[in-house]
Amino acid sequence: MLASSSPWWRFLLRRPMQVALDVVILLSAFAFAYLFRFEFAVPRIWLARALEQAPFVVGLQLLALLAAGVYAYIWRYVGLAEVQGFARAALYSLVPFIVLRLLLPKTLDEYRTPLGVILMDTVLAFGGVLALRVGRRVFYERVEKGLLPPDQRRKKKNVLLLGAGKAGVLAARELVGRAGSDLIVRGFIDDDAQKHGSVLHGVKVLGGTDRLGELVRAHDVDHVIITIAKATRDDFRRLLAACDAVPVKARVIPGMHELLAGSVNVTRIRNVEIEDLLGRDPVTLDRELVGAFLTDKVVVVTGAGGSIGSELARQVSRFGPRRLLLVERAEGALFDIDRELAAKHPELSIVPVIADVGDAARVDVVFAEHRPAVVFHAAAHKHVPMMEKNPGEAVKNNVVGTRTVAEAAGRHGAAAFVLISTDKAVRPTSIMGATKRVAELVVQQLEQRFAHTRFVAVRFGNVLGSAGSVIPIFREQIEKGGPVTVTHPEMVRYFMTIPEAAQLVLQAGALGEGGEIFVLDMGAPVKILDLAKDMIRLSGLRPFDDIDIVFSGMRPGEKLYEELGTDGEAVTKTRHPKIFIGRINGIDAALLAQGSDALLDAAIDNDAVAVRERLARLIPESHLLTTAPTTPPTTSTTPRGALAPVA
């Protein structure tokens, strides 16, 4: 069977010169095989037989090349991956020749090619056609590109690869073998002394990072490329410090999991970004568990146009839901995510729904029509200072909206409802955090009302690059020449990438049995001042010299630090190392209902003072009416931002 759906004759018509050259190579190989077999003294009888056999042999070998898909290859891009095609073609032709040699009767001796000739011809023929293509590639890389006009030539840049592990070797192979690359790999840098002096895919390990400056100068290196598959934030900081000391620019190949899978694309080499310094090991999903949770189910994502909601929709779509409802009140944001997912997953049934989660009638109609099995509730007002100025809207969206969607999920038989919560709900000092805490309490109460629906909440900290977050603001300030504004020199926050947060939400939702609050491992807290300095340095500038940093003072509702759990919550491990479970402290159902109604009344009346007072009454541990503590609690000793598990 041919490797391409195109008819065989189209290959011949499209590349007649290639086929003609192959015929010359194949005929020459056959002739030399006979000459070698008879030591350049071919008997007359065998010479006659060779002439009779040649058309049949060459014809069969051409068919083998077609069947193996060799004529689909572009000659100047032939590499190691294409060698397999030539090996298959050799096998396709060798087997029939040997079978015919052994089975043909002696009466057809003129068609029985000697075994020695068959073997030598196979090696010479397919080695020859491969060599022809390799020669074409070498000519392209060494000669043709040198003949280009000066304005079309790309200046070659010398680079060093930091990291001689598996990922580094794969990167070297791609960079060295890629036609048209403007990078010349001069060597590896690796701190493993046992690798020094070794050669990996033609690239020598020149030494450790202690020799970086010497090697950069000796080889006139333009920049170095970090090729460590599982580089932690500490690895990045150490390597960047070494590069700064030279100085030399550092770049990185993103998606190291793709490198390990052999699918690295060197055109994606980019500058080191702040996400690399804050990044952690990739999330490992229990795909079987999450698949059972989402596959062939009707899934709703509210707030689908936002940072978290849109990423949740992307992640859910990969598990093949029966139908995916994107609920969003911002028309433009909904249009964008609907168009993106429709292009990536044309087989998926996607229903864009314009709706306000606080509109009970609209939400009920949508749930009655589609009967979702899983609901991810990401719709919320999340901007702390903005909600301090608009407390009534925070109540309407975060409290009433959550209750509206969650009750609809329970009434219409959803199997699971997952609330996206926040670390700011712990001992809240802001309206936003307090309303999210009330939303958690609402979810807990509904767990008691609807036995067939599992209600859970997932709590995590800041996500990198989300709308209104500190990193896009810092980038904008740096681009404008500063100053970069930091609220307080001691302010710290937990950070997580948006894809990581979304994946852990899916995992937590699949793990939930009902009533839990899931606390995600956010890693080590990051000082915002250090974050600002790192971003300035990554822009090639110096903090306080090229770009000033000013302290603007804490805004209303802000804390110096964030927490992921409270002392009153019993936190236990789950089967996933980055997810912990805590039971939300209960509240009397009547008190919650009464307090929520009172909150809504105050919100409708636009009474900011009453909203704050009634939130404080519902959440005694809050600091809405008092000064927030300025030092982190000392009761928790667990590293990486998670609570100490209960035995």
C-alpha cells in the first residue's frame, strides 16, 4: 500500500528528473553488483541474463520506493527520520527477489538472480538513492544558501546549550540537523563532570557553568540556550545569574515535555520569561479518572471568557465531552473562546451562551434545556481594589451568582458542581475575599440539600498572566520606562500558571466526593519586590538604575501575605501530590440563608457600609471591620504553601 493517497503516476509526473536519476542509480547499482559478484569478469551467459533481469529489477525497486513513500520527501530536507523510508523500500524489494530466487524452477534460470547479486544490489541501490538526496541537501546548505543575495542571507549565530541531558541532546539534534537554521551549536555546558569531554550528537560537552565566561569569549557566542527538561525556578535563577556574570543573553526552548517526546520546534526558541522563574514541575493528571469525569458528558463552564474559565474550557475540550456550554456575559470574550475551540476541535459540540449568572430565570432555562452533568463555576468578580469600590456588585456576582448556578445544577440533576475559589477567602480582609468565602459556605450548604450532586470548591492563589494581575502590569510599566510600582516591600504572594491551575481544578473535581474544599499546592511564596526586580533584569535593564521601583502603599482590602487554609479546617492528603482536602467550617442553614438575603438587600440598596457589616457578621474570622494581621501565622510549617496534613 502506498504511503500517500496520491496516485503513483502523479509522483512520476511531478518529479520526472528525480525518477530519471533514481533509474540511473538503480541500473548502476545492479551493474556493479554483477561486477563485484564475478570480480569484474562477468561470463557471457550471466551478462545476457543480467540484461534480461535489469528492467524487472529496476521496475520492482521503483515500486518499492513509491510504496515506502520516498517520493513524497523533499530532497533538501531529508534527514534521519526519512532513512526509515529507504530501509522499508529496501525490504519491500529484497523479500520478493529472494522468494523468486528460491522458488523459480530451473527452466527459468535466466530470471533467477544470484543471492550475492541480490544482496549487493539492495545495499548499493537504496544506499545510492539515499546518498543522492543527502548530497542534494548538503549542496543546498553549503552552496545554494551561499549564493543568495547578501540581503537574503542570515548571519549565523554561535550558541551554547546549557544542559547535556536527554532534552539537550534532542535540542542539539534538531538544531544541528535543521536545514536553514541560523544557529551554530558550539558545545554543551553541563555541571556533571563525568560528561565533560564527551560528544553527544556531534556536539562536545565543553565544561561546567564555572567556565561559561571563558567559553563564551573563546567561541564568540551570541547567546546560550537553556535545555534542561525539568528546570526548576532555582535552576533558572542559578543559570541566569551565571549568564549575567559573563554577561551573555540566555534563551530557552519552551515546552520541554515536547523535547522529551522528540517534537521540539527550534523556531520557538524564546527569551527567558518570568513564568520560567516562577514555574514548577508539570502537572501530572490522572487522565483515566478525569476522563471518566468528563468524557461524553455535558459540561458547563461559567465565566468562560475569563482567564481561568477559558483555560478550563480548553482543558475540558481535550477530554471529548458530549457537549460543552460556554456561559459568559461579555460578548467579545465569548466570541473569542468559541471561535478558538471550534477551530481546534471541529468535532466538538460547543454551545456559546450569553448569560449573567445572577439571572436566575436565564440560568434555569439553560440548565433545563441542556441538563449538564458537570459544572465549573469560574464566573466571579476577582479584582480586590475594584470590589472595594463596588461591594454590592461583588455580592451580586460572587454570592448570588454562585447560589443561582449551584441551585440550578442541583435542581436539574448535575453530578458535580465545582466552585473556583481563592486564597483571599481565608481570613478575608477584602470584599472580594469575603464574598468568595460566603460562596464556599453556600456550596457547602447546598451539598446538604441536593444529595445527588457533589458540591466542591477549589481554592488557589494568583495565576500568572491573568487579567489585572501584577505581571502584565509590571510588563506595561517596564515598556513605558517605569517606574514599576510595588505596594509594599514585604508583600508576598503565591503564583501558579493558568494551565496548571485549570488542570488541578479538573483533577480536584474528579476526586471530590462532596463537601470538600480543595487546597492546591501553590509552591513557595514569592516576594513581589523580587518579582519586579526579576522582570526588570529579564528585560535587559537594571533595577533602580535603568528602571526605578516605587512603593505605592497597600490598597484597601490587601494583605501582606496570603493563606491557603485556616486553622479550623482539617486538611488531608489526596491521591494527587499537589491537592489537599479541607472540610469547610459549617454554618447554620437558616443563618446563612438569612445572612445572604440581608447581603443582597444591602447590595440592591447600594449600601457599602451595610454590605461590609453583614459580611463581617457572616464570617467572624474576617478582618473587614478590623486591621488585618501584618505577619504570617506561625501555626503551619508545611513547605510549598500547603497546610500540614492531618494524620
